[in-house]
Amino acid sequence: MTNRAVQLAEMEKLVAEKRERETYSRIDFLRPYPWQYKFLESSQENAQTLLMAANRVGKTYIGAANISYHATGLYPSWWKGHKWDTPITCWAAGVSSESTKDILQNELMGPPDDPSMKGAGTLPKHCLGESTRKAQVPNALQSILVKHHTEGVFDGWSRIVFKAFEQGESKFMGVSVHEIWLDEQPPDGLFTQCITRTANTGGHVTMTFTPEDGVTLVIHQFTKNRQKGQALLHATWEDAPHLTKEVQEQLLSVYGEHERDMRSKGIPVFGSGPVYTVLETDFVVDPFEIPEYWPAIAAIDFGWDHPTAVVWFRWDRDADILYQVDEYRRRTETVAIHAAAINARVPCPMVWPHDGLVHEKGSGVTMADQYRHAGVQMLPLHFSNPLAPGEPGKGNFKIEPGINAVHERLQTGRMKVFRTCNETIEEYRMYHRENGIIHALDDDLMSAQRYAAQSTRFAEVQGRTGSGYSRTFDSKLNYAPLHLV
């Protein structure tokens, strides 16, 4: 082999090694933006950090990098945050098991559906150990072992556990954890549980999200009542050099005016006053005979001390107008009573929220299955907002996207409520925000309405399955019971 051939072979080898390192040791090439440095440093003096940032700025990636540094102990020379000198336990949690896989697992481990890319995330491939798969979620992991090092020397295995908010607070109880990363706006009670889990380890809870759910209690805590040991950081599009002006303008063009500050600056929607600003006269209509070919959808909001509420919609698909034609609201009654009232109407698909997965203490049967066993046509999966084009996963159950969608329908005349739905109209009048937070009292029909309005993809034409709506009205606009057609 000639000298030139030897040189070429050596060069090709070096190029291949560089590509290998760039792919499977990505974190070695991380050069954080200034705000990302501040985020990584915040653990030195704070137990809880909220990074409330704009979309597309790199908040999830830096959250994954933070977990990787702590789990491996391979801190860079410029590191000024807290350092762990023993193997640790970490939690990484998103809204659902699907989104946790598609976003958090992907950032930490590499594409979940490509085994050859395992190690192409922020966790270096040479640090990855055995993993445990999550049941019933293809390509999702329950946990992964990671080699930990102190002063560059391997000293044991850290463990990263993947979790989802939809599992409920009970799945965030019972054990001590060193690092917890929440990559979306968490339910208030779940955040409190995470603080408890890290209390006796001297650990940290970090949150990275765009405030799509408005001013929740968690945001109110960090913005209005921040305590010692809590850090609030921001990042806007202007803080992310990779987002050119052209890209920013293109992104803004697809967002509604009311959400542009939230999307581009990470600023939640503050304020007080009504949630919906449309006059009743613009959406309350007299009942009329519903065409048989209009699909039907219903939705339930579970309750006990506060009412169980159900709404029924018919959908004029051609004009894309939803009509709420019926309602039900009753407190402190059994599933059997509620189910009987529901089954007295003509059956149609029933949308239900994620708390329907909670098991009843006595029987161990979920709330959704109790209704299912009582003959209610419950959908197979809990409510989720429809996916945006190109969005991965199976959707989320965030409140604000649904609020925005319902508000837009009301503003554009694409949602109407029959005048006979008196309790819904009553709730509408009282539905308001206080300091930006939705006042979650007497809002049960409003919640059910939002579930149904965001679930038209499941609506069915009842006549095709042997049933349908048929309703008559007297001169006082009272209605007779629904009956089969």
C-alpha cells in the first residue's frame, strides 16, 4: 500500500471515529446558550427550577442534558451546578406514556423505533446499561441503567425511570429520588409529590415547559410567591440563535394572536375575567329537529362532591357547527344512577377524562370500566386533544388548547347551545379566571363541553347503528325524552 493510500485510510478512519462520536456522544459537543448555562447552574443553590420558555428554543434538549450530566457524573469542565458523587435515581416525566417516549426518551436515548440509534441522545452510548420495557407502549422504556462516574472513575449504576402525568399522583409516591425532570406543565398535586420525593435526598425538581395551560398554581407559585430555593428562568425566541427571523415569522403566522406571546416568549396568559367572551345571544339557539345524518358525541366529567356532568352534541359536519342538545348534572350519586340517566338517552360515543383510569378502592375497577359495565358507550381511551399536523404521539389532555378551541368555535359561530341546556348556560356565565387561573368551581359542564368539542373525530351517525336522536319540543321549549328512530 502506498503512503498516499495509507494516509487516506487513516483519514477515513478518523472521519468515521468523529462521526461515531458526534452520533453516540452528542453531549460532548454541547455548547449551551447563556440561558442554558444559567439553567444548568441553578441546581447549585436551588432545589426547584422552572424554565418557562418559548417553543422551539431548546428547553427539552437542555433538560435532557441536565439529567444526563447528573446520571453519568461526567460533568464538563465549565460545570457550576450541583454535582452528585454517587449513583442516583432520576425520574423523567411527560404528559402521557406516548409523549414521554416520543420526546423525553428520544432526547435521552435516541429514536425509540430505531435500535441502531440507541445512544444517539444526550446519554452517551458507552454509559448505557440494561433497560426495562414499558408494557403496552411499543418501543417505550420503563427504566434504563446508566454508568455513573466520580472524578472520571466508574462507581456504580444510576437509574432513570420514565413516568407520565396521566398515571396519576399515586405513581409519584413512596420512594426517594435525586433528580426529577418534568418536561410539561405538571398538575399542581403532582408537583408537590415530586418535591416530597426529593426532600430527604437533597435532590432537585426541574421543569421545562411552555405555559400552554395558562397560570396554574405551579406558575403562580414561581411568579408571585417564589420561595428560597426556587428559581424561575425564561428563554424567548430572541435567546435562541438557531431561530432565524424568517423562521420566527413563519411560526408566528400559524399561531393565533392571543397565544403569540406565550409561544414566542414563554409568557402565560395572565388576567382575570370571563374565560369565554362571546355573548350568549351569539351562541344560544332555540331547539330544532336534528337531521338523522348528523353525527353524535357525548362527554362526561366525573364527580362526587362536585357534580358528575354530561353533555351531548350533534355535529353539522358540512358547516362544521357543533350543537349542544342535552345536558346532565348531578352530585353525590352512584355510577349506577348516573349510568341509568345516560342510558335513558340514545347511545352515542362517550368521551371521558384521564381520571377515569383511577381504580375504585373497594373493587379495583376503574371509573371508566364501571360505566362501561353499566352499558355506557365509553370510548376505549381517555380524552386527548387532537394532534396538530406532524405532532408525534397520541395527543395530550391540556386545558388551555381546548379552551382556545372552544373559544374560537364560539367566536366564529361554529358552536351553539340549545336554550334548554339551562345549567350549561348558568356555568358559562360564571366561568372565569382569577389572576390568570381558571376558577375550578362549578365548571363541570364546561369541562365536559370541552372534551366533546375536541373529540368530533369520534362522533358517529346514530342512524347507521340502529339508533338516532329524535326530539320534539312544546311551545315553552321544553323537550320530550329522546327516543329511538
